[in-house]
Amino acid sequence: MIELKGVKKSFGKHEVLKDVSIKVEEGEVVVILGASGSGKTTFLRCINFLEKADEGTMQFGDKTIDFKTAKKNEILHVRRHSAFVFQNYGLFANKTALQNVMEGLTQVQKKSKAEAEKIAKETLDWVGLSDRYDYYPSQLSGGQQQRVGIARAIALKPEVILFDEPTSALDPELVGEVLDLIKKVAQMGITMLVVTHEMSFAQDVADKVIFMDAGVVVEEGKPDEIFVNPKEERTRQFLSRIISLEPMYNI
């Protein structure tokens, strides 16, 4: 279980997160929606300490961490039990698909090279890249690169995976295949927080939907509650605009 309370983050005088609190149960898939600039990506990055929140606390399993005074061992604990999937893939350009997946296994989890290679190959097979072990990112399509990113995440067997707009950098024809893979990951029972603009995906996969705007949580609830009968006018405005523009993908 993850519970975040009173998370605040500013860049200079610009207050990006104003007082964000959420609770995520074990095995829950939580989708975070919001317009660009709403603070959702910054919030996700603060959870994994890719950004350092100015204030707030996080309960991660049995550990309670104060963002302002977080120690190195506390940050390492979070990173060892979570994984992050980036919108721009975040792969090492000078490493093959296999080496990219092995990196976290050897560097963070301290597994032997042989064990890491075995796990990496099994995971790449699982995401449909058994014929791409020795390909570099520049030799892969955007969809294939993101599948490597997802393989890298699940190879770590994390308790939580954080997805930051995982389809936003993809060509439209590749979005469906990546969404289908994320749906497959969700069926594994891993706790997931997903920042996305894909409304049909959110309706289909999420256990809970959170709508953020201007650095605060405006509304949260089950997908049917948010998409069918949102309580807040700002939520209704956002959904009416986004859903009318969203293409339908076969996922």
C-alpha cells in the first residue's frame, strides 16, 4: 500500500503541487488524468524521487518517509521496490535491448550477469521481443522501445510500477499495441499508477481514477463514477473536451 499526504513541489515561484494526498491499495491500478501542466507527471516523479518534493510524507509498505528529510537508504528502498516507465522510453542509447533490461538487475538488485541475462531474455520474450535482444534503441520502433522499457520495469519484479504517459511519444498506429501490453501487465496484479490521456484505456483497466488540475486533486473515484457521473464541473469540462478528441484504439 502507498499513501501520500500533503505533497508540495515548487519550481522557483511556480507552485506545481499544492497539497496532494492519495492512497493506493496493493494490486490497485490507479490512472491519473489531467491537462498538461496540472502537476500529474511531477507528482509521479516525486514518488520515485526523480524530483524531490518540498513537503509531504509517503507511506510505502511499512515505511513512512518524509520527503523533505528523506535519507539515501529510504530513497533506495523506494527505488528497489518500484519501477518507472518513461514517456520518452528512457533507454540507454549505447546498450542493446537485452543490456537495457539487465542494467537494473545487476546495478540495483546486484544479480549476477548470468542470472540477469536469463531474466532479461524471459522478460523480452514476454513482451514479444525475442528476436530483438541485440538491437540498439536506434534500430527499434517507438513501440518496440517502449516495450523494452516495460520489460525493464517488470523484470525487477517491483511492488509498484509508475507509468508516465507511456504512449505520448508514439505514432498513433503504435499506441494500441503498447496499451494492450500495459493491460497485460495490469492483469499480473502489480500495483500501478498510470499518467495517461487515453480515456478508453482508463475506463477499461483502472480500479480508480484521479483527476488533477492546477496542482491539486479535484476528484477521484471508480471509472464509472468519474466518466459517467463526475461531481466537479472542472472534471466534466476536461472529459467532454478530451473524449470528443480521442481516437478509438483496439485494446
